[in-house]
Amino acid sequence: MNAVLALSGLRANPLEKQLRHAASFQQWHELAEQHDRASGAEAWRATDETTLYDWSEIQFRRDRLKQCLEEESWRELLYALNEGVHGNMGGMGRPILYGRAMCGTKQLIDDYVDTICEALEAIFQCPDSIIAYPEKLDFFRRASHCYGRSALLLSGGAGLIYFHHGVVQELIDHNLLPNVISGSSAGSVMAAQLGIHTDAELKKQYFANKRYLEVRNTPLRDVFLGRVDEANARVSKEKSLDEMVPRDMTFQDAFERTGRYINVSISPAERHQSSRLMNAITSPNVYIRSAISASSSIPGLIPPERLYARGFDGKPRPYLATRRWVDGSVSGDLPAKRLSRLYGVNHFIVSMINPIVVPFVRDVTMDSRKGYRSTLTKSGLKMMEETLALAEKYFARAGSAGNRIAAQLAYAIRVLEQDYLGDINLLLDGSDFKWRHTLFEFKPGEIEQLILAGRRTTWPKIARIRNAAKISKTLDRILDQLNQVTLQEGAVVKHHIFS
């Protein structure tokens, strides 16, 4: 047995090097299949039995659903589905089940997820004479509420945004982009573009090809060092925003165009105020551009912004006129609790590029020593936070120049105080991280490499994301179509499914 393991290890090591340098998902997946065959993981996937989950319960439920589908027993199928549609049925959602094989988890789990989606579609297509429309609508609303949905959380990170490009483009290419998306600072720029561009536009490799040009004319380094006055900084910022989103598109406009719920985190410039999450539910009339402008205003460097919204007369007007807002990373980089409350989200995919946090965060969700790793991560962040707090007090007593630095240190401290891990974590690796990239300072080919790094980080998680998101996306699509029936003929406003 040991000899077999040794042989498989010798065969797998060269493959691991090739996997790290794969140039496309197809190439990576072919190598991953070879790796699974060499390591014995392929046989593990094909075998239902394991102590890691209740395989017999999953097998029984899958076979029962398949039988109902084959016999076209729609009422029996509905009864079986009413017994429960859960993402962690029998423990099948446990991260450890995706740590054994590179190409995914047990084939039984993949089959079960596919069968549930097929069953949901069959109930939706079933003639109303067998299952009436009101009963269908009631079932899908309950199922959606019980099952929940995934959300994509995109952190701030300035020029490291190109890592997000790779992550998001890969999700788009696999039809796995969640309908709920949240971002702050650079992440808000991503969310805005996802909100205004249709699936057809995004599938044309939009994020693989998108580049931000204005930062070349007004380097961020000059802004950070105070070489650019406030007036010119604002002009440059507006030109940058022109590259991303129209001036007159509101959150509601974006939702009606794409059906995606985009969320932008903003933080209050004043003390004793709470951060906000801007979206089509809480602030439908606010201009997206106004929100991402505020979410990109770094304290101590770029002045706080006022929000603007479309009034009842169609003209712009101040929104919460007495308030000013700054970078959403300050207090709401990953606003998981608010997303849960608004959309019933219970599963989070995190793309993390925040340069203050990246050196200290490790993905502990799939680590057998996660308690130890989690402690190291938290202690590292706490140590950094305390060091910055001491530095802030020192610079706060050093005159105007010191106050400028102290403001930026206070910003960093508030960033470090937050939680940064989700259920599935796509973290920028230290080997791909360079501080100058945060300032959009790239040598030839480095942007492409950062995008590829985002893609490569996503490839090993595709199978897990697929199984987590497929059922919720099916439920959302069907529920949206059912809701359209309730609208008056000719209505042009897209209906919110979370109601």
C-alpha cells in the first residue's frame, strides 16, 4: 500500500507544477483529472460511501426524485421536494468534501444537485391543470426562502482590482456569477460594471479586456504624496468614473437592465453615524456613479463625497444632503449580515485583494488545522491593528503633515477590525502581490498576469461554487419568471424576487 502511495506521489508532483502554471481552465482541468487518477481521488469520487457525509440519505433522495421524473409523477415529485431542498442535506456541503479531489467532490453529490435542478424545472413546466399556478408560486417562494442564495463579495484594493477581473470573468464564463454582488472601493467599481452590463456583454471577455486608462495620466502615487491638488484630483476622479459607469444610471435602472442586485458599501465621514449599503432595495433612486465615487474616497487623501439621486422630476438632487461619505472598506468591506437580511443570503464567495489584510489572512475553511490557522490569522491582524494604533497616536501630535498620516492610519485600523472570510475564499496569493500594483503601477504583462492569477485561484473552487450556486440560481430564475405572470401585460419594470 505504501509503495502504491509513493508511486502515485511521484506521478503527481510534476502535475502539480504544471497545474500551477496552467494557462486556461480547460488545460487546468485536464491536468487535474490526471492528478486525481494518479492520487486515487478519481476512484474516491466515484465511490458513494464515506463517513464524511450521510451518503445513503443523499442516494435515497436522488433515486426517489429520478423515479418521479421518469414516471412523470408530478404531484409525488412536488411532495418529495416539499420534504426539503437544502444545500447541506446530509452534510453534503461540508468544505472537507472538496479537499480530497481536485476536480470536485463525490459524484453522488453532483448528481443529486443536478437532479434537484431538473426536478425544479419539471415542476415549473408542469401543466397548471395538475399543479396550479398559485401552488407553484407558493412552493418556489418557500423553497427559495429555505434554501437561500449565494452572494459574491468583492473587497477594496485599488490597482489590485485586476485580480477581481480574473475571478469574475471565470465565474461569468461558467455561468456561476451570483445575482447578489457587493463591493467597496475597487470592489464597488466591479459591482457597478456587473450591474450595468448584460450577460451577453460580459461573456465577450469584458473583464479580461477591460483596462483603466485615466490612472496613467494622474498617477495614484502623486495623489497619495499630495502632489495633486484637490481640484485636479476631482477632475481625474471624474474621468476615471467616465470609464466605468454613466452619470445618470440609478440602482433601479441597473436592476431593470440586468436583474442583478449590486450593492455598494459606503462609510460615514462623521462620527456616530452608521455605514450604508446602497442598492435597488434600500436606495433605488441613488445614482450608482455617486455611490462608487463615495466608496472610493480614501480618508485623508480624497475628500468625502455627497450622494446624489434622481428626484421625482427626473432631475439630480442631493441624497441625505447633510451627510458626507467615504471608502466603504473603512467599515463595510464585506457586509455579510446586511446581505443576509436583505436577500436571504446564506452563502458567501469572497474575492479578497485588500492590501492591508491580504498578508495576514489565510483560508482556513478547508484546513484540517483550521483552529490553529484561524488563531494565527486573528493574532496577526490584532498585532498589526495595535501597532498601527500606536503609530496613529504618535503622528496625531506631529502637526498638519502628521495629521494626514494619522488619518490614513485610522483608516487602516478600521479596515483591520472587520471579518474577511466567507464560505468560499478566493484570496490574492502573496506571490502575486506587489505594493506598487495598488497604485496602478504595472510593468508590461503584469496586468495580464494579475488577471490570470484571479482565474487560477478560481479554478480549484469551480466545482464547489457550482454545487453551492446552481440550485439557488435555478430557483431565482424560475421565481422571476413566475413573478412576471403577476405583472400587468406590457409592464416594463422588473419585479424584485425578494418579496
